[in-house]
Amino acid sequence: VRGLGSAKDGTEHWWHQRVTAVANIPLVLIFVFVLMNSVGKSHAEVAALLGSPLVVIALLMMIGSITWHMRLGMQVVIEDYISSEGRKIAALMANTFFCAAMAVAGGFAILKLGFAS
């Protein structure tokens, strides 16, 4: 059977890493655009901008994509450079927990800003 190396899912992991990398490009550009449009504006104007449903959705998508991409990238580093199986499992669990915590915290902050206006 072709495509089943020793990891059995390396191609899928590689593909997810590339898809999130490409998805991050427009999402980060939207984020930079929102930041640039916030410079020099009053608190009320920035709150109105961040209260826009399209901005909230784009920022939530960005947080999700970036944290998923971060998790995948760190997983590769951990799997490649930690030889002890116990430490590797602990590091992979910590990586997943940290990325999930960052996604939840970022999502909460964006939703709080979005619903504040």
C-alpha cells in the first residue's frame, strides 16, 4: 500500500500544516487592516469596528487557524527532537493543552470585544 510510511498519517499532517499556513495569510492581513484602521480613532469608533460581525468572525477564524498551525508545528519539533517516549507524550499533551488554552483565551477576548459594543 502506498502512502503509508512509518507514521501512517504524515501526509495528512503535512497537508493540514500547509492549509493552515495558506489560511493564515488572508486572515492575518485582515487583522493588520483592522489594526491600521483603529489607529488614531476614538474608543467608540474602535469598539464599533470590533463589534462588526464580519470582523469578529474573521478574528475568530484567525485565532483558530493560528493556534492549530502552532500545534502542528510544535508537534513535529517534539516528535523529531525528544527521544524519551514518556517525555515526548508529556510534551505533546502540554503542547495540545497550551494551544487549546490560547485558542479559548483568544476567542473569549474577541467575543468579549465583539459583544461589548
